[in-house]
Amino acid sequence: QQEELRCIGCGSVIQTTDQQGLGYTPQSALERGLASGELYCQRCFRLRHYNEIAPVALTDDDFLKLLNQIRDAQALIVYVVDIFDFNGSLIPGLHRFVGDNPVLLVGNKEDLLPRSLRRSKLTDWLRQQANQAGIRPVGTTLVSAKKNHQIEALLDQIEQLRGDRDVYVVGVTNVGKSTLINQIIKQRTGVQDLITTSRFPGTTLDKIEIPLDDGHQLVDTPGIIHQEQMAHVLPAEDLRLVAPQKEIKPKTYQLNDQQTIFLGGLGRFDYLKGPRAGIVAYFDNNLPLHRTKLANADQFYDRHIGELLTPPRTDQLAQLPPLVRYEFKTTVKSDLVFEGLGWITVPKGVTVAVWAPKGVAVLLRPAMI
Ligand code: GDP
């Protein structure tokens, strides 16, 4: 008998005899865990490796079958978006495949936005953005899966809204769906063998099922890959820039026209026309921004890309697609979004140019903040 060995994940006393009980660990895993100094019970071990069992690659054909099955199901659709990258979180055609099923919109990563920003205002903004995309959610909620903010409230809301239905959780990759599901599972301790995987019939896609109290399931669907995210052109070492982990500290600049701001070497903002104005940049705190004169900007880029203007580094330059220029004129206070990387807020009545790597979407939207 092992006395008082505890799981470093949940604190349960480790035991090797009762497979359904708390703290169960197979004998072989116990030995491995002791040897490595990281002893987890089987459930926590699975939680930790959840990301690895969640499938990612989808073929279009499989994907369509999956969507059809969701449309034909009687389900509450929990649609997880990343509020730091709302546009990159949109699932094309979602409103078509949900059919008559209600949608609960969950804005994750609320911890990234400044504390000072009223959450009710943010929720309104999120709802408006969803409406514009053709989605009419029955509820809109902000959470932080990572910080465990509002997860309990979300679970209550899901219980209320689902009635007598299954729950399907959908989202594109990187919105934090796995982190959210892990939190949900953690809140539901004591349930035996929490995770089961099975296939969506007729596809090669795994779904992960979490039993609910009344015999229904919470189903985690495979993450859907969004093509135009900055993540696709970033060197692997720099992916942290598109999944910030800390509250964003906005950077404010008083700009005259004919001034430029570089976002490392990944993007560029030119203030072309308008009065002296305050503009605010919302990017990961580790992305170095540089201001220069527009007249010098091309030269500045050529001279400093890979060094002062980084990422990318010099040895990664070949991987980065060339920057493409887009011009915008604002009629209201607006955000210029570099999809996945962040945004710059500008006042109304200005003309700007925005540059992003080819293949990365750039767009103008009414200001979030
Ligand atoms: P998935 O692809 O949708 O399953 O996303 P993951 O759960 O793997 O998370 C993607 C990235 O977002 C990881 O770097 C997470 O640490 C991060 N992340 C997830 N949830 C949150 C959150 O609530 N806040 C913040 N700041 N980051 C989060």
C-alpha cells in the first residue's frame, strides 16, 4: 500500500486498486510518476494531455459531415470565440449549420483586456459583432478559461439554456476551447471516467464526450482551422504573440499625419491624413513597436527588418510573406485589425494605410474600446 502519495494535479490520495475511484493511477504510471517526480492520477494525467488527444486536422469532407450532424442534432451550441481575435474566431457559415439550435456565444480570454474596460460594454460589442456576422446568440458571456473567471456562471447558463438537449462546443483552433473544456471538467469532479472519445459517424473525426447529469452529453468538437490568422505565417518561436498570456497594456501615441508605426517586422501602420490624433495600439506586450516618419519608412524597414524590427529574426526572413498594403478611411472611431495579432484604434475622419503579411487578413471595425 502506498501511504499518502498525492496527485500533484488535484491533491487526491493516489491509489491503484479502484479504477472508478478518486486518485486512481495504474501501477505502471505510478512508478513512472515517482521516477519523474511528477505524479498525477489518471484523470489529471488525461486532462494534462487533453490537447494531445484532441484532433486538429480536418479534411473538408469530414468537416462538412460534422457540420451536418450538428445541424441535425437537438443541441445547445456553445460557440467559443477569442475576444482578442474575434474576426479570426468566426466560423464561416456557422449560422447555416446551427439550424434551429440555440447558440450561446462565449467570449474567452477576457483577462487580456484592460481591467478598466466595463464588461457590460464589451458584451454589447461582442453581441453586435456576432449580429453582423449573422449570428443571433440566445446568450453572450465573457470568461477567462485560463484564469477560471466566470466558468461557474457559464455552467449555470448552459444548464439553463440547454433544457433537455446535448451541448456541442465549437470553435476555431487557438480560441482556448481545450483550456475551457479542461476547466469545465475540473469543476465536475467526482464523476467517474469523465472523458470518453468516439467518432462522428461517417467521419474520421473524434469527438470528446463529457457526461452531464441527466444522461446528455457535452460534446467537444474538433477545432476548426482558420486560414487567415497571423499564426500561419509566424515562426513557431513567435506564436506566443498571437496567444498573449497577460493583460494587454495598450500603447498610446500622439501622431501627426505622415508618421508610421512598425509592429516588429510583422506589420505597419501609416497615418496618412488627418489632424494630430491619439491612436492606441493593442498588441502582446512583447511585440516591439517603432515609430518613424512615413517618408523614411520603406528605407527603415529594409535596413532594420530582422534586427530592430523583429520578429521575424534575420534567419527567418525567408519564411515571412511580403507585406501587403491596404488603405482605409474612417467614418467612426475604429479598430484596424491585424487578424490574430491585435489592433490599432484610430479616431473618425482619418485616412490610414495598414500593411500585413500576404495571406493575413486586415480589416476595419467599429472600435471595441
Ligand atoms: P484551442 O486550440 O481552442 O483548444 O486552444 P487552447 O486551449 O489550446 O489555447 C490556445 C492558447 O490560448 C494557449 O496558449 C492558451 O494558454 C491560451 N488561452 C486559453 N484560454 C485563455 C484565456 O482565458 N486567457 C488567455 N490569456 N489565454 C488563454
